[in-house]
Amino acid sequence: MSKNTKDLLEFWEEQMKLSHTSSNYFFRKSPSHYHMMLIVMHAYKYNENLSVEELKTKLFKTSRPKSALMIKEACDKNFFYLEKKGLDSRKKYVLPSDEFISEFNDYLKTLKNLSF
């Protein structure tokens, strides 16, 4: 087995050990969960305001009730939080928590260091 293959395997096994204590498991439950994570992190990176309604609309192949449940779950687990901004206090924006941002950056760093 090549060194790169072993690194990838070690990475996967480490991710599975963390699965119940971090965001790794939650956002890899389904393609929709992973897509939600990427949408929120894209908006965060480019300093875009992403409302709950916009996020529900952007999640393709996911019903609005299912999208709402996924967002609520992510907030309950403290991966995301909702914030009211601007004049319309009814509108809530989805933001990643500091802890999740750190986990996401660690995840990206690890992926960048792997090669196959």
C-alpha cells in the first residue's frame, strides 16, 4: 500500500473516531447536509448575508420542511446560529459558529495535505 493511500485511510479512520463529537458526522449524513454546509461556508467566506429562506431555496432536491429541520438541527448542535440583522427583524440569517469554522478549517487543511 502506498504512503498516500495509507494517509487517506488514516484520515478517514480519524474522521470516523470524531464522528459523534464533531460536525464530521452531521454534515456527511447525506448530500443535502454536505451541500448545506458548503452553502453556509461559501456565504461566510464571501461575507454574504444568507437568510434561512434563501438557504432553504438553495438546497436542491430537499423539501422546505426537511431543509428547515436540517437548519434547526445544525443550530441545536451549535454548528450554526441564527441572527437578526437590519430593519426587518423577521428575517434571520444563518451564520457558522466559531467552533464550526475552526473544525471546517482543520478539515480543509487536512484535505489539502493529502494526495493520491
